[in-house]
Amino acid sequence: MREIPTLSLLLLGALTVQARAAETAIPDALIAAGEKPALTLHAEGAQVYECKTDKDGKLAWGFREPIATLVEDGKTVGRHYAGPSWEHQDGSIVGGRVVGTAVGATDNDIPWLKLAVVSHRGGKGVLSEVTTVQRINTAGGKLEGACDTAGQLRSVAYAADYVFLRKE
């Protein structure tokens, strides 16, 4: 049996991610009319939750922050973190605010999101003209159940595709 070179596997994987994002049916709540994709990156990381006292005085898990690596063509090209913010290796950074949601494919998947870009930092780069970010194809990341100690942290692995859009 012939072995497939590692580079070929990485390229195939990257093409699969891009094709999957391109073929994904976007729910109405996430459509960004008059915008086109500038970049699609795959994310692998964790959703971090914190045990907090809710308005009724009970302990419950609350979302704290994402921590993820952004990947393109099998290579790390950036990171995703609290804000929410996305930082590309070229120094461009965008921050977003949720303006639309859709349910994930399973009960364990965090929702798909549409985020309006509310800040640009880091100068001219691949993200400098981005106006909207879509989080699609989510897998995992949801935390359910009770917590018993305020301040306790728990992280849940997740993956997603982030589509960065700009005005046409």
C-alpha cells in the first residue's frame, strides 16, 4: 500500500475545511446581505465557563471566554480570545458583538453566530476590512450541569469555522 505524503494530507484537510464552509447553508439569522467572504479560518480550542451566582442566588455555569487557535491550510495563522476578538498573524485584529444566532447541529454544539465587527486594531492586514464574522459548523463547546463552587472554571473543547466577511 502506498503512503500519502503528510503535506498532501494537510492540503486535503485545508481544502475540505474551505469546501465545507463554502457548501454550508447559512441560516437566515446569520446572512450578511451585501457582504462577501474575505477569509475562512478553522478554529480548534475551548469554551471556558465560570461557576457564578445567578440572579436567583443559585450557582450556575456562565460563559467566560473562548480560547482557540485559528488554522488555514494546516498552519496556525492566528488566535481567538475574549472580547470576542480574532487576531491574525499579520497583526490585524477585529472585535465583534453578537447580532444573530442559530442552533448548532447537536445538543452538545455551541450556537452558530453572526457578529458585527465593532473594532479594528493592529493596522492594515487581512482582517482590516472585515465587517462581519460568522461562526458556523460548530462541534462541541457546550457545558451543562450544576457547579458547586463559585469561581470554579471548566473548559470544553470545541471546533468551528469562522467566515470573515467584508462589504462588496
